[in-house]
Amino acid sequence: MSALSRPGPARPVRTGVRVRYAETDRMGVAYHAHYFVWFEMARTELMRQSGCAYKDLEDRDGLLFPVIRAEARYHASARYDDWLDVDARLASVGGVRVRFEYELTEREGGRLLATGFTEHASVGRDGRPKRLPESLRRRLLDGETKS
């Protein structure tokens, strides 16, 4: 069982990405920092499909979610022009913290390339911790995605 398929607050959301030339080194291997960009793409889509688009949370609700911790474990290299799938799932939701977990695989063959997580604080526009509204917590925990 994949770490992301285990029971949890929300179902994973999959986002596809093709490794671009600008994301690689001279050997055609994806630079490690781009994995976090791909994680962010999947996390943003998960939030959107859960009815919690970042733009709305920021503009309407005045909530920001800065990253307070991030980690990646690299299992194999992504290479130029590979099609990748990034699965993101909500791992936990606290009063002011949210944790997402990720798996990055090759689309063809499903080889695991990386796993990781990010933890985020919920803060107001003033940068101070702000408790997540109950309606937002419910939407995230329900994990109901809209296609």
C-alpha cells in the first residue's frame, strides 16, 4: 500500500507535469529544488478541488499558509522530458497547522522518484497565527473533490 493511499483525512489528488529543459542540469537530471515546485502544484490543485482555492482564502478570508517545514526524500532521478505524476494528500489539520504529503512517480512504469511533505501555518494578513475556520477544516477533512 502506498503511503498516500492509506486512510487519511482526504483522498489524494494527482497532478501531471512534464520535466522541462530549464529544470534540469547538463546531464538532463531534474534539479532537486524543482520537486518542491511540483509538490506545490499538486497541493494547490488539491486545495482547489476541495473548494478551498488559495486565491479565495487569501483575498476573501485573509488567510495565508506559509510553509513552516518541508522535506523531500529522493528515490530516483527525474529526467528531461519525463512525464511525472504528483500525488498530494492532506495528512492532518490542526487548529493553525496543516500538513500535506506527496509522492512523485514516473507516469510510464510508476517508478517512485520522491516522497515528501510540507507543513503550513495558518496566519492572518498581519502574519500572526489565525485559527482555521471550522468551515474550511470541514472542507479539507471531507476531501470531497470536484472534477
